[in-house]
Amino acid sequence: MKKKLLLLAAAMVLVLGALALTGCGGSDEESASEDASWTYVQDKGELVVGLDDTFAPMGFRDEDNNLVGFDIDLATAVCEELGVKVKFQPINWDSKDMELQSKNIDCVWNGMSIDEERMEKMTLSNKYLNNRIVIMALKKDVKVEKAEDLANYNIATQVDSSALKMLQNNEAYESYKDKITEYKTYDQAIMDMQAGRMDCIVVDQVLGEYKNSKLEEKMNVCDFDFGDDFYAIGFRKGEEALAAKVNDAIKATIDSGEAEEISNKWFGKNIMIFEPLEEK
């Protein structure tokens, strides 16, 4: 009888041990797959926004060195909606992926264009603004009616920009690739064009138009452009919870009319959109 009881007890211990191990394994799996991105931001009480602080009118420095711009105002309104503070963190634009992964920032929010590479590396918000990639020149004799015409000119653009990627992805790229010079900022590119070292810049329309409004000698917009260029906010890959919260808050600012007011302030018209990303 004692032997039977001992065997029964031993069997129960084995069963309970197996159940405990199964339970622990499930818990670890659940924990690993849980998206705590919104909780992380909520617990900190702030959303750290990474930006290139030379990208007018999205996010840039005014004469008093204050951060201003469309995305600055929109991010501030969104964070008020979320109930957290916003902290703007200037970064090197070509290091934005590393800044995200190191958790130095929580998102990239500064006129960031949607492309396949970013869709693979990041979780993106809905499209919130439509832009175009255009060609602008100071000299009136710079004529670009098709991409192949760029082979006749010295071309300036920003490093790791959507404009550069559109230049590279165009079927005529081989004809003009040796004419491209990459700059850290568009301000530097425009200065070199003013000095006569560059003939044209390939640039986001929103930035080009804003810069043009500040120049004494105005740039001309060439006939050819590289097409639509939608903006989105970039989060660490898999951080769907945070992206969803920000999407909801953007929608709330659109519904309240606040987003339209911000757009009118910076562009003189409402160019806000709110569209889901296309499946790739």
C-alpha cells in the first residue's frame, strides 16, 4: 500500500512539474510577443520624437533657435491628445534607424516619406500628408522636361532623402548618376546652387516652396517631377500599439479641426490626409 502511495505521489509530482514547465513556457512566449510600446511611452510620460531640425517647414529652427514647423505643431497636438509630453530630439537623418533601435527616440516624425525599405524596417503610421518630389533651379535656362534631361546638369539633393531614392529608382538613373552631389542639409545644397556649383536641386515640394518664399532670387520649378511622396511617422518594427495610438490621436485632431488650422498656418491651405498604407 505504501509503495502504491509513493508511486502515485511521484507520478503527481511529475505531472505537476510538467504543467509548471508548460505554464512557464507559455508565459515567456506570451511575454515575448506582447507589444508594450504604448505602455512604455505612457509609463515614461513622454514621446521622444526624432527629427532633422533643418527641414523647413516640417521641423526647423527659427531666428531665436526655437524648434518650429508643421510637424512640431502636429506632434504637440497629438501628444496633448495622448496625455503625454512631447520631447523633440534632433538627429542625423542618415542615422535614424540606429536612433530608433537604440531607443534614443520613440519615433521618426519629420516629413519622412514612405518607401519599401522603410516599410520593411519600421512600423509606419497612416499617411498624413501628400508631398511631391520636384526639381528646382535658379537659372532660367535649366530645362528638365524628362528625367534624361538631368544628365545635362549638376544635381544637388540631401543624403538618405526620398528625393535621392527617387533619383536612384528612376529608369534614367544611369544617365545622370555621376552628376549627383549629396549634402547633409538642403540649406547647403541651395547655397552651392547660389554659388553656381550646382544647377538644380531635387527636393520635397513642401520644403522647396518654403525655402523659395524666403529667397530674394527665386527658384523655378521644372516641368518634370518624380511624383507623389506620402509622409508617415516611423516607429520601431512591431510597435503596432504605439502606432495605433498615434493614428487615433491624429484622427482626433483632424476631426476637431485642429490639424486643418495647423496646415493653414504653415501651407496656407489644408493638405492633411489620413489614409492607410497600401499592402506591399
